[in-house]
Amino acid sequence: MGKVIEQLIRVNRKASSILGIKSSIVKANFYFNEVSRRQRIAESYYRGIMPYLDRKPLTKEQVDAIHQVWHSREGMYDIKWFEFFNSLHPTIGTEVCYFTPFDYWLTYMDTYLVPPEKSKVIDDKNLYDMLFTEVKQPKTVLHIASGIYLDETYGPLSDREAVEHCQAAGNIVIKSANGSCGGGGISFWNAEKDSHDDLERLLHRGGDYVVQELVHQHPVMASLCSTSCNTIRMLSYVSGQKSKAVTAYVRFGKEGSRVDNGSAGGYMATINDDGVILNNAVDFKNQKTDISKTYDGPRVIPNYKKCQELAERIAFKIAPFCRAISWDFAIDENSDPVLIEVNLGLTSMQFFQWINGPVMKDYIPDLLDEMPAERFPKNAFTDFVLRSINR
């Protein structure tokens, strides 16, 4: 009997070992695919935008300054990203060294500050009503999750009740609950213009969605584009016991568009420390436009400081999952900040730096010291594979 038990124990250990190896392979495959995806994203942005810039090569002094700051990460970034930002900010001089190369940010820093395997757990718009109770949000009409219809308090609804909720709201936006970007995964339905069949089709197409009433935005924000919900994209960064709203820019659509995303033809503009939107806006093709003609006087964002305070405060709620977060706030007709979206991972660092310069300058030295030194710096994949196997 004893020998049988010993044999069973050995078999169990061998099975556990095999399962452990399989789990490690699964993790390694996840990181391999994730890093590969991020490298493709960075390269896609570079190729998509660089042709529209007046290329400004780096000087020897600039290259020396870059090496001085980034010497510990040689081979882990492409220096062309410094030329990219040098071309966007031609008077930056040796301060160009404080930009974060976007390929390094996406592949290393972003995955360090926002680990994909953690952040994906909460990266779901259907969770916002539970997670962010202290900030105003668009009124939820319906949650659609795993084929289940839920009301704004997460009570179950039948198919008929779900349709009735939407019809009662009248004018709604239907957003993909996860995995969307660039304005994708967003649909609109208006009871006065669209049919019952259109609504049925939108609700029964499969996938997870949140259905919300539209935000009636403040005249200052609406003056940027009357057809889109225009937002403040704000970067918060948590380090230790401190949370800081690092920088922000305003996003607004091209007149006639329903979304404010740059990939949909929208614009970006700088916001100064007093919440004033500066008049030189730019699109994804680096085409600049003067927006002063569409508004009398300076555009001062109501309650801009409150947006900063909210971003800093609620960032702590999800800091265990992510430390660098891009928040999208609208400003409603009552001048209140309204949380539209929380962007976890792929935090638009290329655009924050495009619009506002080297925004992480004060944090990069400490962050580079904090992050573990990769053992195989010339191969971004290797570190992620080894890191997953050793967990």
C-alpha cells in the first residue's frame, strides 16, 4: 500500500511539474505577443506621423545629452524617437534628452507601470460605476456583459426591459466595454431618427458594452466642435505615496464628427496651468489650425483644477493595478467634470510629449533607477519571457 501511495505522489509531482511548465509557456506566449504588438504600435505611429514633419537631425551635443540620461538602457530604444521629438520641438536643444522614446515607453515603462496581466482585470467600462463612485459620469442606461443585460445598479433585465430602457433614454451612446481605441467600438442611437430594428441590432450584435445617455457639454468645450463630446486627456502618475496630475491636453473632433479622437480627424491643443486652451491646435498629420476665430476671448476650462484633483485622488484606487493612467474628462453644462474613459496601458505618451514636451522629465531618473535592469537589453522579448517563467 505504501509503495502505491509513493508512486501516486511521484505521478502527482510529475503532473504538477508538467502543468507548471505549460503555465509558464502560456505566460511567456502572452508576453511575447504583447511586446510584439506594442513594438508594432510604436512603429506604426512613427511611420504614420514622421512623413508630415520637417525632419530635424540630432546634433552631436544632443546625442551626448541623450546618452548621458539613457546610457543604462542602450540598445533598448531607437534613437530615431529623439529625432522625432526634436522635429516636433525644433527649439528644444539638449533638453531633448528628457523625452521618453515611445518604443521604450510602450515596451518597458508602460508594462512596468501598468502590467497588462493586472490592468486588464479592471479595464472594463462596465466596472466604472462601481470603481469611481466619487466622480460624476454619464448616466448609465444599460450594462451588457457576457450576454447579460443589467441596469445602472447592476440589476438583471430581460431583453424587452433592456430595449425599453434605451427607448426611454431616447438619445444614447453605446460603447465597447473593453479593447476599443481611436473612437472605434462606439455607436449612437436616437429614438427620433433611428428605428427599433437599429436598436435591436446594436444590442444583440454580441460583445460587452455600456450604454449611456449623452453628455450635454459646457459652451466652452462645445465651441471647439459642436458635434463631438470634447475631452481633457490628463496623465496621472503614482509614485510611492504621491499622485500627480502630470500634464494634459484637450481633444476635440472635426466639425461633423461624433468623436474627438485624432485618428478620426480630430485635433489636440495645449492647456496651460490655468486651464486656458491655447489657440494652436494640431491634428495627426501635424496640420495646425488657429481656433481663436471660433470663440471670443480665451477659452478657460471650467473647474480644470478639480479635474486635476480628481485624477490625483482616484488614481490611488487603482494604483495596485496601474500607476500611469490617462483620464478623459468632459465638462458638462453645469461646469462639472465628467469621467468619460480611463485609459490603462498605451497611455498616449507620444501625444502628451508631442503637445507638451518632455512631460516625464522630473520622473525619468528615479523611474530608471527603480525599474529592474533587463538582462538582455537588445531583445525586448527575452526579458518578458524570462520574467513570466520566473513568476
